[in-house]
Amino acid sequence: MKQIFVQLFLLLTALSAFAQDSTTKVIVFELKDDISKESSRLALRAVQKAEDENATLLLVHMNTYGGLVEDAEIIRSALINTKIPTAVYIESNAASAGALISLACDEIYMRKGSSIGASTVVYRDGTKAIDKYQSYFRKLMKTTAESKGMVPQISIDGDTTYIYKRNPAIAQGMVDERIVVEGLDDSSKVITLTTDEAIKWGYCEKVIPSFQELITYKNLDNAEIIKLQPSSLDEFYSFLNSPVTSYFIGLLALVAFVLMALEIFVIPGFGIAGLSGIVLLIISLMLSVLRSTNFDVADTSHMKLYSIIASFLIGLGVLLMLLIIFRKRILNLKLFDSVVLKSTIGTKVNIQQESNDLADLQEAQGVTVSALRPMGKIIINGTTFEAKTNGEFIDSGAKVKVISIENQYLVVKPI
């Protein structure tokens, strides 16, 4: 009896596992902004997830005016080469790069009023790219349309011929206004298909009012819907490759150098300005290194990013350790004589608390005992005073003359 219960338990466990593994799964990802590095990373993760889960369908929810051709081609290749059935739902727009990605899907569904096409290649400023790029993208659109195969067509006479499921000429006409498709366009503008035109010309399977109704239409209401979202690292990669980032890095570096210059030449001692400048400079250098690195969009482990950051931090740590170990030797170099105050004061120092005591020093002459940059110390008649200049630098040992008194400081000039 005990063996029967054990066998029954094992059987139920196996059936439960089988039922769990056989659950219908749909992988969904959205392309609702400009096609970018972030988009291609998301798409590749979605394709990998669909293949790992043996999904019933990989579904793209689209509304985009286009984006980077390079990343659109990455997404297109991934969708064409996967064995998982693919479909796209065009909520409103599938222009330019969005049209290429849509053509790479096995099925295209559109909401009423949406459109697909207008795929002329343009530069970032919106001007039309040279014909070399137009030619490449035109052929890319053509081969993508052809990749969905041919379907039989029976003529009035009963003869069967095979035509492409999606007319490649229409795909080319979306890029090049010179391509004429009889009955559709007059070659005066690039092709953009409305929902009705897309249905008529085989570029749309069906008009569906909403994304959820598409799920119902595909009999997937009981399926497990797995929606992939861009990760924080995906967004970071997108930030690195943004045109704004280059200006941001340059601004950081400029502010860093200004702060460090102020610390060295204007503000006495070492404080917040110098420390802030060093921190900003380190950040700008790290961003520059990461921006110039060619990350593999298929790498979802982010190991390259981590290794670069780790290497940078280790190198920075080693540099700081060496500076600490050899700081005395470094500061004794002649290079730092003009910046670092090395003089020691062995004579009597006037605290300079009463401005009345300083009034008698007007027009007095003395000698600098430290470099004035622009602040430092001078000796007058054996007594040391705090002094400053009106902005100029005076080396140690130079003769100076008091020209005024400001805030307990003797203002001097060289003589």
C-alpha cells in the first residue's frame, strides 16, 4: 500500500510539472520611442527569453517614427532568424526603422487609423541622406519583405502562380519615391500605407481595435503574458550613446578644470573647490571611457561594463596609493616650488588684530618670505605680516611696498 501512495505521488508531481512546462507563454516587448541601443538590447533579450521559454508567440507592441538604422537592423535580424512565431501590433505609427522591424515579423496587425512606411533614411538633423545609404536601406527593406516567402495565386484561367506574400516593390517604395507600384502610387512620394491599403496589399493580416483584443483574437487569453521592460543598465547604455552625453562630459571636464584652477591660483589652501574638481574630472574620464567602448548589445550579463568600471577604479586606487607613499618626494620636486608654500616662519608674527596698528605701515617696504599667489607673508622691520597683492604673483624674497590695508591684510606691490 505504501508503494502505491509513493508511485501515485510521483505521478501527480510529474503531471504537475508537465502542465507547468506546457503552459502557453507569450513574450511581449514595446518599441514606443525612437529605435536606439536600448531598443536593440531589449529586443535581443525578448528573443532570447522567447526561445528559452519555448514561447507560443513573440509579440512586438509598436508605435515609433523610426530611429537608428544600425539598431533596427539588429532587431530585424533577430526577428527573422528566430524559430519562435513573431507578430507586431502597430498602435499608431511604424515609420522608417519601425517599418523595417514590422516587415521582419511573420504577422502584422494594425489599429484603425495607423500607418506603416515612409522609410527614407535621414541624418540626425532631418536632411535626406546620400543615395548610398538610401540604396542600402532600400535593398534591406526588399530582402526583408521577400523573407516571408511566397503564396499561390490562382488566375481567372485557373492557372496557379506564386507571388511574394509582401510585395518587395512596395517595401522599396517606402524608401525611394522613384519606385512605382501600379495602382498604389505615382512615384512622386515615398509609400506610406494606411490600414485599408495595408490590408489590400498584403501588408497587414487584420485590423484589430486594441492590443488586448489581439490577444483574444489569437486565442491567448489564458496564456502567460511575459512583458519585458528596459533595465536600468539598458537605460544607462542609452544615456551613454545619446548626443547630449558628449556635451555633458565636456561640460563636466570644463567645470573640473575651472575649479582646480581656482583652488591652485586663487583660493588659499586645499578645500571643497579642489576636491570637487578632482571628483568631476574622474567622472568625466570614466564616462568618456565607457562612451568610447563598443558594447556588444547581445551581452546581457553586463560583464564588460563591470570589468571596465572595476579596472578604472583599481587603476585610480593604485594611483592614489602611489601618491600617498611618495607624496614627500613629489612635493620636493622643483615643479611644485611655485605652487606649494614651503617657507617656515621663524620670526615674530604680528597677529594683525587692530587695523589702527597697521595704519602706520602705509608706504612701508618689506621682503616677501613666501610667494604671494596672491596671498602670503612679508617681513617689515623683523615682523611678519599677512599680505596680498591686487592679483599679480610675487616670488619669495622679492622687495615689496605697502600701498593700502584691506581687511587686516597689507596690500603690496613689487618694487
